[in-house]
Amino acid sequence: MRKFLFHYSPLALGALVAGLATAQAADAAVRGGFRSVQGPRGHGYIAQRSVNRVPGATTANRSLQTNSGRGFDTTRQTTYGDGALTNQVDRTYNNGATASRTGSVVKTGDGSVSIDRSHTGVAGNTQSEWSTIYRTDDGVGRTRNFSTSNGRSAAVTGDVSFNDGTATVNRSVTTGSGASASSTRTYSRGQ
């Protein structure tokens, strides 16, 4: 089950939330690049990339083609503003197969952050996750759910509370099949 979960490091999540709070509209700008690498025995590839930035949105196109005929084209569209960031990535391979992923992060007025992510693979399989991080009276909490197109799902709740030099971590998991588990641990601050 673990391989279907998306993971967020505290550092990456903090950087993303900080970016939401401080993102400024940029002047329109277009940048691009081209790279050709050729090696022995006919091995090599050609890569191209272009980025178009306008206030509140960025569109990036990237392609890679190898001398052996393999390759893909990718388009990434990102919009941001008013405490929200959304991202859509679509990839098309030379054989016609496609894959995509979407994501959004929304910071609300009460200080909570909502995160939604989904992925569709080349075989049509999907994975989705949605979660909320929020403040509590004495710490922080999080609810998290995920589901896959093959019928797997789980709901995870957890919180950390701080009191008198200790931190107490509560966590519970319930799967779509009805199995559940929970745990509580208390740590001395500084451990």
C-alpha cells in the first residue's frame, strides 16, 4: 500500500507554502533552449525546452527525441495567485501513449492548507490524494486520503500537540477494506 502514497517532506511543503505567500506576478517572458548530444555508434538525443511566463501563469514545453526513435513531449501549466497554486502536466510518448498529473495547493484564511494531487499513467491507472493541514489549539493536525483505480484506498489522520516540554504524536489509518490501526507516542522536546 505504501507505494501508492505521495510523500511531502516538511522542507518541501514549507517552501511551497512560502512560495504561495510571496509569489509576485512577473512580467511576460519567453525563454527556450536546444541541446543535441551525439555519441559513438549513432547514440544520441535532441532536447528542446521553452518557457512562457505571464503574470499569474507559466507554461513550459519540453521534448526529448533519441536517435533510436524514442521520445516524448511534455507540457506543464502552472497558475498561481490569491493563495493558490495549480499545476497540470501532460506527457505524450512517440508511440501515442499519454500520462498526466495534476496538483493544487490552496492556503485558506484560517491558516490551513489543502493539497490535491492525481496521476494517470500510460495504462490508464489512476492515483489520487487529497489532504488538509491545519492548526490546532496546541499544535498541528493533518487529514489525508488516497485512492487508486484498482480499488485501494486509505484515510490517515494525525496530529502533534506540544505541552510542558513534550510533543505527543497521534496517528490513525483506516483502509478501504476496513482494516485500521492507531498509535500515540510522546517525546521529550529536543529528542
